[in-house]
Amino acid sequence: MGDYFERIVDVEVTGEEAGQLAERMTDWMVAEGLITRELSGDGVYSLTVDKGYVPGPNWARAVADASDPHWLPGPVAVIVGRHYHVGGQGADEAEYAVCPRCGTRTVVIDYPEQFEADEQVWRPFKDAIAAWTETGEGRAPCSTCGASVPVTEWQWDSGFALGALAFDFWGWPPLSTSFRTAFSRQLGHRVAEHTGKF
């Protein structure tokens, strides 16, 4: 057993803009009847957030299949602040990173040969992410082309994302493609999407 989530991460909003955008997105979801203003901590295990917004009367409009009359989704947690986000339980590092300058793919976890990160390979990324989390600026060097690239510009595997704003839908049926598209349009930014389990 466990608690499942679907996450949408805004990978372009700045740390300074994230709070205001979070409020606007919350207002939009409330106006659409997807969530209410009521907060609950039931089944919320998000990063730095222990409560989320209770689903509203129209929550089913956001999901691909709401045919199970007994399914009641959990809260939607809104996470504001610069963080790295992972989809898998127990995951903490990216599997790989692709340099946006030269396209080189740096393998951090060599599946299926290894199931843990190569600490020497991961260290420059880890340090850059820590600097970005703290200050909004962090760079990691590419071992192939030598470019010092902002950590937010590296392309990560699908289970890893950097962002200053994220939304965790706890216990919801899979979100529909149309809702995810509308959500991204409302944000006005590129997003990363995760599903995972706590």
C-alpha cells in the first residue's frame, strides 16, 4: 500500500514570482470548482508542505476517468520555493543530465548495472543544485564541452525536475491530458510531470 501522487512542476518560474503565481493558480482552481479553500493534512506527504486544498465539487473535470463513485481524491498541496523534485520513492538523484550546449548525456546512475548514483559524477550537479536552492544561481560544468551551464538549463530524466512551484495531487485518479494542458497554459510556463508513491 501507499499514498500516490501526481505532480506538476513549473520549471521556469523564478523564486521571486512563485508565490504570486501559486496564489493565482489556487484562485483559478477554486473558481473552477476543482479545489476548495479548506485545508487538510490527510494523506499529504509533500516536500515542505503538510497540508493541501480539499477537492471541490468539480474535481472530476480534471481527471481522465471518474467512473468509480467511491473514489474520493485527497488534497492538492502547493509547494512554493526552489527545490528539486523526484517522482520515485527513495529517489534523490537524477538518472542522467543532458548538456543543453552540446547535447552530451551525463549518466549519473548506470541502470541496470548500478542502482545508486556515481557520487563523483553527481557531485558537481548536487553542489550546483544546492547553490541554486539557496541563492537562485547555480552552475554545473559539462565534462565534454567544458561549458558552465546554469543548473536550471540542464535537461533531466523524466523523474527529476528543478522548480520553484509545484502542485501535488494526492490520491487523485490520473489527470486528463486536457486538464494538464490547460494547467500548463494557466501557468504560462513549461512544466515537468511526475507520478509517484510515498
